[in-house]
Amino acid sequence: MNELVERLVNEAALTPEQAQQAIVTIAGFVKEKFPMLGGAVDQIFSAGNKD
């Protein structure tokens, strides 16, 4: 997840806090629109938190 935050900071000119919130918002959106992906989304982002 740190890599994604870094990319958002560098490529979208967001602060680290804004990047983190964007990720949370996008993950929530994907889980809401595609509930069958909810577990996968959680797993992807929890795996990324170990960095």
C-alpha cells in the first residue's frame, strides 16, 4: 500500500493523508459496487499494509 500512496503523492500531487483517504474511498466504492470482490479488496489492501 505504501507504493500506491507514494504514486498518488507523486503523480496526483496529493498529500500522504489525501492519498490514504483516496485509497480508502476507492476500496469502499469497489466493495459497494462489486460485493463479490469485497474479500479480495480487503486482502489486497491488508497485504499492502505489511510494507
